[in-house]
Amino acid sequence: MRFRRATIGFTFPNSTALAMSQQGKRAGSASALLGTLQYSLATISSVLVARLHDGGPWSMAAVIGGCGVLAWCARRFIVPAGRAPSAGVVEPLD
């Protein structure tokens, strides 16, 4: 758990940069969309935790579990089957 928390500052910015690396001239719009999605999902998640709160840790655990299931579904059903996630050297833009 501590290792995961220690590496989250490395993982999140690099995954964002990797996601936008293929956007080229649309990088500004892609960045705006990604930021909007992150803030919107954080707002929805915090509202769910507040609504489900009963004094124990289960509301937070349920929302984290639900986000994990949604992330798995997005990877399973949105990314085409047989296609590996793209990762590689990012070429500088002209």
C-alpha cells in the first residue's frame, strides 16, 4: 500500500502524457477534456461517498470498488480486442 501511494505521483502524470502523446495538434482539447473528466468523476465520487456515508468506512470502500469495476469495464469493452495499449517513444511535434 505504501509503495502504491509513493509511486502514484509518477504514474498519474506519465499516464496522462502517454494518453495525449498521439493527439498532435489536438493536444490542448484533449488536455481540457481529460481535466474535465477527472474533476467530474471526482465530484460524482465524493457525492456518492457523502450520500452513502453511515459512519463507517464502507461507503468509501464501495465507491473505490465501483470505480475499479468501471475502469475494468472501460478497458475491456472500449479498447478493441487484440490491441495492446500503445506505449513507446514519443516523437517531438513539429
